[in-house]
Amino acid sequence: MRLQVLGTAAGGGVPQWNCACPGCAGARAHPAWRRRHASLAIQLPGRVAVVNATPDIAAQVEDCPWLPPDRDHAPLVVLTDAELDHTLGLLRLREAASLDVAATLPVRQALRPFEEILRPYAPIRWHPMDTVAEPIPVSAKRPRYAATATANAEEADGAWVSALRFTDGRSTVVYAPAMGVWTPELHTAFRDADCVIIDGTFWDDEEPRRTGISSQTATGMGHLPIEETMERLAALPGRCLYTHLNNTNPLVDPDALHHKVLAELGVEVAADGMVIEL
């Protein structure tokens, strides 16, 4: 199995267009700090998939050598959730003849407006998630635009946010760019994986409140902070990396001492464009 990290930033990217925090200011001054929205390309036997359709998807596809230009076929998109930073790229793919998208039922239902918008351009062909990856529910958190939607019985049983387990029969990777809990099911998937790429949005729980971006803590926003997961990752047998870094996260600075803390634990921070062979 081959992976290419297409992006490693949380919503807004690094830098975020309307932010002048140290992380964003640093990224404007130093191009190497820049990070596109979190996404992953996976090459499986007979199939290539892209996890999440970010606002950067056109440039991300261009930068992946095994996603060649194809006038009629866009890559298969597998969605972890219905958040805008993970789905807006679907609209950017409208030049395709059609779009193949795998998602859980509540995510599919939340994206009905996208489906209607795209119908005259590139109709969406929905695929069950389990035909591509094993979804592991990690949160019932809805995107804000769907916060008041009425859930039917089927939707209530579905997962709004999922970790994804991919395998080619020899190797396994678990990708969880947004996770607010570390469940027993997740732990088992992480323990058995050759590679784990997980939520590194915030370094500590108070970061959103301390930096003024939210009145909630990191866990309140649906993201386990790195301080609460790094030792758990260090105890896993596989290769472990963080992705989905917020612009307030000190890790966006390559010289931050926080990188040394993770390196001593044997845990990595994913970089845009890196390739992982399993």
C-alpha cells in the first residue's frame, strides 16, 4: 500500500486568510511552514482513493503523481465527516463527468445541497463506506450547518465522524484526522495497524480558549489534544503520525521544542507531500 499525505492543516489551512497569529505570520514569512488542508491519497490494488475533498483538492491532485489528469474520472473520494473543510472540494471537482463518493448515511444526507448543486455538472454516485474502508465511529458531532437538521431513525444510527481503516490484505493504515474520544474500538484498530495517522489539531486542551479562537476546549470542539494522546501513540507498535494541525498549534513552527518532545517518544508530525510505503 502506498500513501501520499496531501495536506496536514485543520480548517482554514496554514496560513489562514484572515489570521495574523504567530503560526500564520510565520507561514507567510516562511513558505516551508505552509500547510494545505488535511487529506490523504491511498493507492490500493486496482483502486486509488482520496480521503476528504478539501478546498485545496485541485492542487493536491496535481501534486500526486499517481492521480493523473483524467477528463472524465475524478478520484474516488472517501469522507470522514461532513465538515466544510473536508467536503468543499467536491464542488471544485465539478468538471468531471461524475463523482464517486463513499460516506456514511448521515454525511450523505447532510450533503444533499451539494448533491443538488452538482447534479447539472457532475452527479454524485454514492458508495457504501465498507466497499472502500472500514469506518470506525468516533463522534456524533455534526457540522454547524447541519446542527438543527432533523435526524431520522437510520441517520441516528450512523456516524457523523469516522476514523477509516484501509487494508490491502498485507498492510493496514488507520486515518483519523478528527477524533474527540479514544474508544476501545479505536484502540484495537490502532494497535493492529502498521501506520496510524491521527488528529493533531491542538497541542493542549486549553489552546482554543487561550488563543481566543473559541470559548470551548479542544475536547469540547471534538479534538483530543496531543498532550492526551502522544504517550498512547508511543506505546503502539506501528508508525504514528499527527495531522490536521490548527494554525494555533505550536507544531506549525518547525523549530518549536514540541517537535523534540514527540521525537523522543518516537511519534512524527506528518508533512505535506510525504509518501509512506507499507
